[in-house]
Amino acid sequence: MAERDFIARLLVPLAGSAAARGLADDAAVWTPPLGRQLVLTHDTLVCGTHYLPGDPPGDVAWKLLAVNLSDLAAMGARPAGVLLSLALSPAEDAAWREAFVAGLGRALAHFELALWGGDTVGGVGAAVLGITAIGHVEPGKALPRAGARPGDGLWVSGTIGDAGLGLAVARGAAPADAWLAKRYRLPQPRLALGQALVGVASAAMDVSDGLLIDAERLAAASGVALAIDLAAMPLSPAARARVGDGDAARLALATAGDDYELLFTAPADAAVATLAGAVPVTRIGTVVGGAGLQLRGHSGALALPQSLGWEH
């Protein structure tokens, strides 16, 4: 399938926004809502690193969009549109491309977004897929990583560690579990929660590389330490059934990554639990003076593991 055919037949139908200009021009033209600030992010997925070669193409498309929207959620932003970058290898044949674009269309429709433009190239050794997501917030209201203060509570949404267990399922290294595999392949960006946290949370970020490594990043950005109660970290019934509830299992789950939940701090008197809606939030610690992480488990103080999470 030639590039122009790929764009005309598969991608143009996804470009329903006026900003996309029918993908006929060199760039999109978008006028943001009056008085809003732009929030922009770009994440990349590499075949064999961020997803498996055998993963369903439609699921890969969902994940590509979702991980970018998760960044917007962490800033409290409302998404508006996306730009797509595809560098494809010969393995991504016509059938793969059609399934990928169909999955992307479903994901865009689910989040009520449109494709605004982008670029496609071929001939690479392994596929490299990227999306730039554009959103907006009220002026000065974007959630930072740098706002945590001693005395704030530390909270996380959803459950932690499911995606790491799902990756083992997808690799065939663990018994089949469709729910865990879905948590790995189809993350859910917490957009509504992120927007509800504007004006409430003092600092926020998404959990992409592991709860502990991302908590360390938030602490460093804010110039504080985080005292984390690992025993309070929320686990799904599927995770408990698979690995148990001990400190060692919880440490493994807290460093696994790919959760795409929101990690945030808020003043101790903030009514955080009432904001979550259908997404549960759990307090897992406290912001304290100092630097780095302080960890406790079922049995008391815990030493930090050698690796806090995923790093390239």
C-alpha cells in the first residue's frame, strides 16, 4: 500500500475536525477555546520495547493514544486533537495497517477526538509509533509535579501492578488471564479524574514506569520526600490471586510500570475521595521534609529495591 493510498483510504476518514483540513495541507490549523492555555505531549511506542510484535494492531493503536492522553490527564488538561507519526517496517503489512487504523478510529471515537495530521514513513527495522496530543486548561491551572508540600497526602488512582502481570501473560510467561492482559494492552487514561483534581491536587503525574520510580520523580521535582505505605497500595483481586499480598510481591508490583494511573498529592484536608467518581483513589502516604522515598510495608520499614522501575 503506497503512502498516499494509506493516507487517503485509511487516515483521512479519521480526520473529521476542521483543524485537520482534510489532511490536504502541510499542517493543522486550530483555534483553542478563548482564554485557554495549550498543553502538549508526545509519547512513542517501539515494537519489541513498548509492545510485543504479536499484540493485536488495534490494541497497539489504543495504547498509543491512551499513553499520550494519560500525560494530559496528569496535567488536568482536556484533550482536543492528535498528530500521528508512523515509522513502519515490512512486518506492518496492509492487513496490520488496516487493523491498526480501525483500532485508532475506535479509540479516537471513544475519547471524542479527531486526527489532525502527522507523517508516515516505511523501511525501518522495527516500527516506531508516535502521537502528539494537544489539550488545554484554564490559564495557570495545569497540574505540576513541583507543588507537593510537607503534610500533603499522597494518593494514587485505580490499582497498581496489573499491567506488569499482564505483560507476563502476553509473553506466555504466566498463565492466561484476559483481564490482566487487557490492563497491559488497553490502559485507561484518567482524564476525568485529572480535570477534577485541578485546584485540589498540589502535584500530579501519571504512573508509567512504575509507582516507586515515578514517586521519586515527583518528590525530586517538588523538593520533598515521600513516605509511602506499601501495605496501603491498592491491588486488584487478580493481582492478589496471582502473587499474594506480601511485601516482596508488592515491591515487584510497585516497580512493574505501564499502569497509567494518576499519582498525586493534596492537602490533608482536601476532599479527594469525593472527586474520583467511578475511579477509586487510595491514600498511600504522606509528603515529608527531606528528599527521596521512605518505604514501609506490612513488617515495618523497607529498604528501597535496587531498581525502582523501568528506565531506558
